[in-house]
Amino acid sequence: MTPEVTVRGLLTAVDWYADGTARRVAVLTPDEREYEVEPGEMCRKLLLHLRGEVILRGTVHSTGDRQALRVTSFRVLPDEV
């Protein structure tokens, strides 16, 4: 069984529909790692928080040269002023 990890970072769009609407997201961490969120319910929920800082919990899977994150839970961090 793959252990769960916690990842903190900024949500960004990585794939779009033809009309320019975001369809997939990734989290960019302070140490410059990028984890693409696997498609599904959690990805759809995270689309509402683009450019926000989040803490994600889930399992990481390598897909070629990319790291995919199957999110089991997340928390949106408050904006800092």
C-alpha cells in the first residue's frame, strides 16, 4: 500500500477546455515540485480554489516524468495580507 503524503503549495491550472475554462490542476510546492491532481471529484472541487494556497493529503503515483496526486482530503489556507 502506498503511504499517504501531505503536500502544501499553490494551485494552478495545467489543462483547459477549448473555451479556456480550467479542467485540471496541479499543486506547485515551495521546493519547486509539481504534483498533478488526478481527475475526479477532488480535482473538480479544487478547481474552485485556483491560485490559492492549499494543503493536500493523498497518495503520489509516478506517471512517466510526472508526479500525480490522488487527493483524499484538502484544506484551503487563508489569504495572507
